[in-house]
Amino acid sequence: MAEDVKFKVSIDGIPVEVAPGTTILNAARRIGGDIVPPAMCYYSKLQGSGGKCRTCLVKVTKGSEKDPRPMPKLVASCRTTVMDGMEVQNITSPEVIEARKGVVEMLLINHPLDCPICDQAGECHLQDLGYEHGLADTRYEFERRTFDRIDIGDKVQLHMTRCILCYRCVFVADQLTTKRVHGVLGRGDAAEISTYIEKAIDNEFSGNVIDVCPVGALTDKTFRFKNRVWFTKPVEAHRDCPSCSGKVTLWYKGDEVLRVTARKDEYGEVEDFICNTCRFDKKATSDWVIEGPRQVKRTSVISLNHYENPNPPAVIKKNLALQEANKEQFERMKQLL
Amino acid sequence: MARKLLLTHIDVPGIQTFEVYRQKGGYRAVEKALKTLTPDDVVEEVKKSGLRGRGGAGFPTGMKWSFLAKPEGVPRYLVCNADESEPGTFKDRFLMTHIPHALIEGMIVSSYALGANTSYIYVRGEMMPQIRILERAIAEAKNAGFLGKNILGSGYDLELYVQPGGGAYICGEETALLESLEGKRGNPRIKPPFPAVSGLYNCPTVVNNVESIAATVPIINDGGEEYAKIGIERSTGTKLISAGGNINKPGVYEIELGLPVEEFIYSDEYCGGIAGGKRLKAVVAGGSSVPILPANLILKTLKGDSRLMTYESLADGGFQSGTMLGSGGFIVFDEDQCIVRNTWNFTRFYHHESCGQCSPCREGTGWMEKVLHKIEHGHGAFSDIDLLVDVSKKIEGNTICPLGDAAAWPVASAIRHFRDEFEWHVTHGQEAQTRNYGLAHYADPLEPVA
């Protein structure tokens, strides 16, 4: 078969051509925008991740050109590969929206909602997801599940109460580090991420579990309670590191580097995993070659204090003639996004 | 007297041992298959028999076998699912305890058909006596030359292993079973790929229920067509039913599919009627996972036909007025049983057994259990009933494996058919602690069906 075979897929009516073997989620990311299903557990850099959180459920209304039957159930778009001629509904299907609302509610019923004291607030995927899809109120009236905080290693703290069991950190431990010492204990809603009898994770790449955690369950102990993320200023920098790519984001408050993280793309996935030396030990500007300010998505709360608002008012967005007239402003906005 | 195929010699003393089982015609199917049939012939016979999976889903076994991928140089596996842990179902345990050689013989025939040289019987961890019985039976069969290298001089090799599980209900789901068999945490895999393509150790694998595998023995002995003569329509052969609850004669019965439900409950050959001369309130026809049906709907379908013990007839009316044959755990409730309490009990089980991998099941089962506990103990509100329906809908169909559905269906069906009783628990919270609701007027089988 020729290498350039492409499957024609449509997602919410928008056509896209992708290579065979691409998942629906990645096809949607090729299109971009609102039709990309949210993903809490899928992580493109981690093999085998996904399928667990069920937030990315979509409806396949036409299986393929050959077999046009729709799929009987909603499918996890992160683990379902496309077929030629497949038609997928995401935000255009009321069924999907309803199911997603249900999943968000389920994820939140045992979440402590302690955002005001959580270090992840502002860059938390669950926060964004809850804001976009959740209800303002909860129907859950029982005691929430709680766990004690444990230190796994001297730099990482695990607060299971906030965990949504996405298994990303388990995959990191499996695939990035040589000796896996943590995994899932227990089952059902008593399941917890843990290390074997609170053993420390002692590994050069263990800090990446912090970056992949979509919520505030795994936090950087060197940054805990230091500052809110939206008061810090992200700057891209690199250094010549013998063990990793050395490409990071430094989070400044004034002249001080409060924390170092890997660079994340628009879906919150890191571009390159970084080592613990870069993450925890190099916290002086002199350690780094500064590249420039990091461009943060406009919608993020992190950009709140850093950029002027070039976004045209909504009324212009809806009107085509006005859009034409404000073309320049739109271009500028795109560059900033 | 109905025909028996699996439990024919159940009353023979010493049928557990190889000698007696062999005297009674055991291992004829192995001889016939290995000496006169090709593996494809065996698959063909099973296809002709119309045998459907006895574990719950009812997928045609022959078709499942023909889906098995057969790439060159890659081993294939047959795994027997003996992780029977569905509340109300105890037929596999019974079969393994009393006629272990029926399973061993079926395993040899089925492995031969699939070209598997290594096969596993994954037994639920709590069944230690059955594990010992099976291990003894395997040793006996091996001594007699029915297992090991070059069986009966046919050139076919087979090693059979018994693997105790850790005692998790979820490991009865085929992909979780395979994970557990590989020594990992028993989390269901995300399908596709299906086990027929990539199963145990990433090799093509077939997972079958104990009873399905044992049923291949009479199919090979008498021929698939002969087997297909029993039963009606697409429900062929015999089925083991574990009858329990408020009946006079609880136990495991082998029935010919097509038996009317009414006869099964009331005839002296089977359940022998409701204990204590009470009236029938409800039946869970296929193990705790299937929808519960009130007396009027279990005896007759909504169309007014008599309901039969077949896959089709029990499912008649969909989930609005039907149920499923499932794994054959037939639980009978008399008029003094509390449906709310029972639903809470089932949900408590699913809450305990959810693996915790995907969010709707992990969080939803616990939530439903808490709400049902509240209603049962007299602190419920009307809104809780609607909440339960809504939560069950949010779980159903949105999970990786069928455990989510299995947890949602009993709740949804109990509220659908017994809403009065739930509402009575809300309005009469205190009274509900001291007495049961009894029969709903519309669910009395003596009343004509609307």
C-alpha cells in the first residue's frame, strides 16, 4: 500500500484527511478549535494511556465508507482509530454533551473542590473541564473520599484526595523511569495511586509525574504554597543538560524563579520530559539561557495579568462584514494565541 | 423427563474420578475428535449446534471460534473462564465440583479445535476446593494419556493449567481475566483489539465459560445437528440454571431451553413452587446483572405470550418489559421481600467490585449505593429516585467494560417496575423499617395484564 494513503473523516461536519491508525481525538486536534474532545487521561506521549476518564466520548454516526452502520455506543475518541469515510459527532450530538456532563459530574463528586488552596488551580484541567461542561451545583450530598497526604520522595507530594485516577503518572513511571515503584492499590472508589509502603520515588525523571497530573494530586514540594500560578510569569529557557533536552519553562515572580516545568502544548501535554536536576535544582536565572516570554493561551487564567486584551468583542466575531473590517486585529490575536 | 446432556451421570457415585467417568462413556468425544475429525470439523460441528455462550452475553460459540486469528508462528490460547462470581449464579462451581472431567474433556476438544497447545482454566480464588478437584482431574487425565505430548497418538500436544484468581468479580470480564492471568492488575482492556486478535500475551485467544466448554462434549459425541434439535429457534441445547431465593427446591437444574418460566418455577421437577405457599413477587432471571421483572412480566410477555426460558423470549420487550437469560442465576422473590433492600444489596456488590479504572463506574456505583442506602433506611426524598435513574443512565453504555451496565440495569429496572415501593419507602420511612411493602396491585400475576 502506498504510504500516502489518507482516510477522509468528518468531525461535526468538518472534513479532515488523516493517516490510517490515527485516533478520532488526534484527527479532531488536526482540525482544532471547539470540536476537540476534552481529554483527562489520554496523553499522546505516553503509550497505552487513555480510555479511562470517558470525557472524550463521541458518537460515531457512520462507521466507514464500507460499513456505514453507526457504532452502537458512544466511543472513547482517544482510543478509537478512524476508518475511511467515518462520520463523528462531538459537540453537535446532544447525547455526547449529556454523557460528558455525566462524566464531569462523576469526576467531581469525590473531588474536594479545594481550588482556593490548591497549587494546581489556574492550570488544572479538571477546573477547565468543570467550568466548560459541569453544573454550578452538586447533587452529591454524601461525605467525600479523603486520603492522607504522602510524600513520595523529597520533592513530590501525593494528595490522593484530589486524584481522578487517570493513570498518567503510572505510565510515566512505567515508560520513563527504570524502576517502577508506584502504581494503583485497591479497587473501585477506594483505588489509590501509591508507592509500595510509601517508598520514595527515587529516580532522575520522577518529577515528570507532576507535569502529567491533570489535577493537583501530584505537586512540586519546592513550589507548594509559594504562589498562585497566575501571579507568576512564564519564560521559556534552555540549558545544556546531559540527561534531558533542557528545554523548560521558568515561572518567575519578580527576579526569582519559583518553579521549573516542562513546556506544555495547547492540550496541556509536555513537549519534552525533563530531568529532576533541571526541575528542582536549577532555580537561578544564571543557570539558564532565556529565550523569551512564553505565549500562554489567551483563555488561560495565567495570561490574565500579562497581556493586553487584543481580542475583538464578541459582537464583531459574529458579524462577517465587521470581521473583514477588523482583519488586522484578528491577525494580531491569532499570533498571540 | 427432560433430556440431560451435562448432568446425565450426576448421581453416579464416584463420577468425580477418572475411572468412573470413563466407564460412563467419558472421553469418547476426545477420541472421536482427535481420531476422526479435523480441527475445522470440530468448529463446524459447534457452529451447527447453535451453542451460545453460557457465561451471560449469549454470543454464538462457533462464531467466536471462527473469529480467532491464525497467524503463522504465533501460539493460540484457549482460556476457560471459571471466575464465576455473579450473585445468584453457581452452576459452574457445581459442574466443576461434581463432574470435573466434563470440563477437562471439553477443554481438550475445544483446544484441539482452536489449535491451542496451552490452555488455562482461570478459577475464582475463593473456589479452593474446586481448584484442587480440577488439579487432581488433570493429573488423572494426564496419567491416562489424554493430556501431554502426542495425545492418543494423534500428534496433538496439550498442556492444561489451573490458575487461581485473586477473587475479583471484574476478572470474569474476559480482558480483565487475561490481564490477571498475565500477572497484572485485573483491569479490563480497552477494545479493540479483541482477544481473538490480541489476547493472552498478545496472542490470539478465545475465552469461554465453563458450561460452554463442557457443552462441546455432547456436541461432538452426538453431532451438532442432534444438539440443535433441543431447544427452540436460536436457543439450542440445554442450560444449567442455578435456582435460588424463596423456592421449595433451590439448586442447579439442567433444562432444555424453551421450557416455560411458569413450569420452571412451579413444577415439582424444578423449583417446586414458592416456599411457604406465598405469592411470587419478582424474578431476577439471569444473575444479578440483568433487569429484575415483576411476577406478571416474568410469566407472560407484554404481548400475552407465555415467557420461555430462551435467550429470545426472556429478552422480549427489550429493557422496558423484558430481561436477559444471562448466566442463568434464577433468583425468585416472594411477596415478603423488599425490592429496595435487594437493589441496595446488588448495588453494594457492584460498588465493591468496580475496578476503579473508568470514572462513571468508579464514582457512579458508589453514589448509587449511598442513595439506595439512604432510601432503604428511611431518609430518602422523591428527588433521590429520579437521581438514581439519572445516575444509572449516565453509567450505562459509557464505561470500558460491561460492569457499568451490569450495575446500572438492576437499579433502572427496579425503579421502572417497582416505583411504588421506592416511593412508599420515601413516604413511610419509619414504617419501612418494620415491615415490607408486599405485592404491588399491578404486579399480581392473578390480575389480567393490561
